[in-house]
Amino acid sequence: MSEANKNRTLIAVIGDEDTITGMLLAGIGQISSEVGKEKNFLVVDAKTKDEDIEETFVTYTEKRDDIAILLINQHVADKIRFRVDTFTQAFPAILEIPSKEHPYDPEKDSVLRRVRRLFGE
């Protein structure tokens, strides 16, 4: 692992309340008093603005150097699809996951689309 990526030890999550609750119960929650590194999760509900989701995505992918994997509910990723699809860095790895209320659609998954493009499908 390169020197620049050795601090990437956290999993971050952007998702609905059930997803975040499950992940926090699994032990991935991190809340820090350091400036710019408050927490590694965002609960998205009907009141959450798309701008807030996008801002959190940018923070986790571009501004923080401690996140190795970003899990995002697929229906939330759809709200900022242009950001998810245009993210090309190796770290953090972006993984779209299903939620209880919204089934997984492999046709929307940015990672699977890149793999298909790579293999010429």
C-alpha cells in the first residue's frame, strides 16, 4: 500500500436509517472531535437534501484520507448518480448496496458497468 493510502482504515456509509443502524451495530461507527472528521456515516431520509448527500460524498471521497471503502445505498446513489459515476480514484472504493425498501438493480451499479465496459460487453 502506498504511503498516501496507509491511513485509509475506515468504512464510511451513506444510507437509510435501517442500513446505518445495522452498520453501526456491526461496529463501523466512528465519531471524532477532529475538525473535518466528525463521523463516517450519513443517515438519509425524506428530509435530506440532495446537496447534503453530494457534500458528504465529496467529503468522504476527496477531503478525507482515512476512508478506504464507501458504502452507499443504491437508491441514494441514484440521487447523486453523476458524482458516483464520475468518481474514478482507487480509494475509497465505492460500493453500492441494496436497502430493505429498495432492491438492488445491477444495471445501475457503477462498478458493474465499468467491469462490463472493460470486458467489452
